[in-house]
Amino acid sequence: MSVIAVSPAVGSFCITRSAKMVSRPRVVMAVGSNTISGASILTKLQKDCATPLPVLRHVVDAMADDMRAGLAVEGGSDLKMILSYVDALPTGNEKGLFYALDLGGTNFRVLRVQLGGKEERVISTEFEQVSIPPELMFGTTEELFDFIASGLAKFAQKEGGKFHLQQGKTREIGFTFSFPVKQTSIDSGILIKWTKGFAVSGTAGKDVVACLNEAMKRQELDMRVSALVNDTVGTLAGSRYWDDDVMVAVILGTGTNACYVERVDAIPKLQDPSSTSGRTIVNTEWGAFSNGLPLTEFDQQMDAESINPCEQIFEKTISGMYLGEIVRRVLLRMAEAADLFGHSVPEKLLMPFSLRTPDICAMQQDTSKDLEEVGSVLYDVAGVNSSTNARKIVIDVCDTIAKRGGRLAGAGIVGILQKMELDSKGLIFGKRTVVAMDGGLYEHYPQYRRYLQEAVTELLGPEISRNIVIEHSKDGSGIGAALLAASNSKYGHDI
Ligand code: ADP
Ligand code: MG
């Protein structure tokens, strides 16, 4: 394996794309002669995962530098810094009926909202969730979009009660599409590639808004897409509706991403800086960040065996899809080399991704004396009976990986804030600035959340960190997309 070790804790292991060498986990029948202890593996893990202030500061600076490089020229950095074309954010004055469609995983959500302006705000919302038949994830573009448009048409037919469209207007929709898109305007974008298990033929290279519009026409559904948005952008818009100080949005769920409000004059690669507000939202795609992260041999192995080696390294270190898997790899090593679960290696523990992030989160909530919850998770997931001592080590492993993830996510956030602050002296750190957070990992993992906040406070110091509010976004990205349809309405604002 092509691995280079750089300084004791800060490392980069991807030197070539061909560094992929799959190492298969082996079953080792330990015979009690192991001299390595679980505790010593843990100590080394803690050392390799350590995120003292200098490591965090390095991440902050590198994140800010990478952002700048990505804004300078297309392909200038690991961070794509995708322009969202969203330069009109919700103000609270929006009025009328708007729809949203969220396609980002195995489900799609449709939503409608009746907005009543500053006084009445959200008069009413309704939503439905529809799961996508697996065969459509491997079908044709027309089949997928026809299915979505017909779901949308059925939902629109049930409109009534508090929802009403002003006469003479067409229904407008905000389309949240969480796949990599090369956006060409607020209401168009070319699909770069499908991810997350989708392999629909004929869509890559096409404008996904045109695909949806054509399907809506086939369904005789009179609706118009006014805004195509990424889920981070939807989250930012949704939070901004309630709070003018929201400047950054971060998703920590299965994957991770962040976006923020940028000045158009700070984007050299922008060809047409004709934003009316002078600002626009930039989608960082920060999951691809990799500079100076404290990585371990377990991370290296997981990456090498992944479907996208050497890519999305930040995502692989801090997001929900991977934290449980890193812990599993450490526990497997402890079982093989240090008899953590007795003389044989539990077979279930050999299965990649068998330990999930919600499992390690559940174990960390166990405060009982004998750590019974830890014992039952280990039994269910790995099929082992564990001693109290082994359970304590397991908790320490979970904590080490969650701590590293949370603290690095915090450093990433400070990196974005620092970049913004340097360009606009005092406008970020000198006043209240809100970072809107969303995603299952952030929402459900209290220790992770605490480590993230601690790192932000450590990095910014007590005074500045009083101005920086990191909070869970209450509405998520769905309503944000509808609000963006409203703020980018072809009818203008009905104020
Ligand atoms: P997605 O990112 O797929 O759009 P979510 O934002 O709902 O969806 O995040 C789901 C992810 O959040 C899961 O894949 C898991 O990693 C993480 N997660 C869910 N529940 C928990 C939990 N109780 N503790 C820790 N992580 C969780
Ligand atoms: Mg999501």
C-alpha cells in the first residue's frame, strides 16, 4: 500500500489514485499468547486521533485556503465551491402558495406551504413522502421522472383548505436535488453523476430541471421549477427565513456538506457577477477536504476498500456513514490481536459496516455500572458476550472516533467563518452569526455535538465564540426549497 506518514498525528495517505490495495480481514484464532493488550491499541488510537489545538488550527487554515483556491478557478482545489445561483434569500415577506420536491436518497418528499408574509409567516404546510421503487433507481430517466411527476400530481390534486393559488399564476416549485450538479442558473443544472446507489441511464449530462419539466408536461401538471437547490442551500434558506443572522449551513448526516453566503466580488471564477444583492450562496462540497487530517491505519484501510478511494476523506472522517465502520475496524483489531472478546474472533465483526453509527451512539449513552446496553449492542451486532472491562474499552474507542469527528467538523466550521471574516472585517466575528446545522448525526449524537461545540469555542476563544451560534435548523431543507421558489418567483415578491 502506498502510504506516507507525515508528522506523528497529521497525515495524508493518498499519494496516488492507484494506491488501492484491498486487504481482506482475516480470522485469527488467538491462543492466549497475545502480548498486545486492548488498552495499548486504545492508547495508540487515541494518540493517532488526537486533535489538539495546533491540529485544529491547521485544519481551519487549510479549509480557508482551499476555499479561496476553489473560488479562484474551476478545479483550483479539493473543494469544488459550486455556485448555487441563489442570490435572493428569503426575507420573511414572501406570500402565496409554493411547492417543494426533495430528491436525495431512497425517498422523495413533496411539500406545499402557504406563506403569509412578515406577520403571518407560514400559514400552513403539508407534506408527503414516497419511497422510490428500487427498480427505478436502475431504470431510465423518463421512468424515474415520470414516477416523481405523477407523485407530485397526485399530491397537488389534494390541495385545498388553507392553500390557494392567486388567480392567473402558475404553481411554482423549489427542487432540492442532492446529487452533484453543475448549476447553470437558479433554475437549471446538469447532472454530473448519480451517487448514493442511483444508476439511472441517460441523465448524466442532462439538465435535471428540464427532465422534471418534461415529465410534468407528460402528466399534464401545470407547475414550474423556480429554484434548483442543494440540500445544504435549502437548509440555509429555511433557517434564514426565521433568522437574518444565518450565514452558514452544515449537514452532518450519512454524508456531510456545507454552504455559506459569499460576496460575489470574492469569487474570481464567477463570470457574470450580476447578483442584485452582491451576494450568493456557495456550496463548498467540503466532504472532499483532506488537508492535514489526523488519520489512522484504520482510516487508510477503510478508504482503500471503499468504492471511492482517496476521495471524500473529510466525509470519511466525520460523517455518519463511516464512524461506526471505523470503530468496527478498531474492535476487530482488538479482537484479533488482544483477545478483546475471548480467544476467537466474532464472525459478525468481520462484516464491513455491521456496526453502524447509531450503534456506537447508543453504546455511548450507557451510564449503567455494568454497561448492559453496550453488552447487548455488542451481542446483537457482533454476537459476543463481553466482559465489563471489554465494554469499557469499546466505549473509549467509540468516544475517540466521535471526538475526532466532532472536533474536526467544528474546525471545518471555523475555517469557513474565518475565510468570511478575513474578507469582511468584523461582519462575522464582531456580531451575532448563526451556523444552521442539520442531519441525523448532528441531531441524534449528543457527544458528537458537544465535541463540535467545544472545538469551536477553543478555536475562537470565549469572547468571539459568544457571537457564533451553532444551532439545529428546525425546518430542514424542504421548506427552504419552497421559500427559494418564492424568493426567485417569476412573479417577483408579492409584498
Ligand atoms: P441523509 O444524510 O441520508 O439525508 P439523515 O440526515 O437523516 O439522512 O442522516 C442519517 C444518518 O445519520 C445515518 O446514516 C446515521 O449515520 C446518522 N444517524 C442517524 N441516527 C443516529 C443516531 N441515533 N446516532 C448517531 N447517528 C445517527
Ligand atoms: Mg439529507
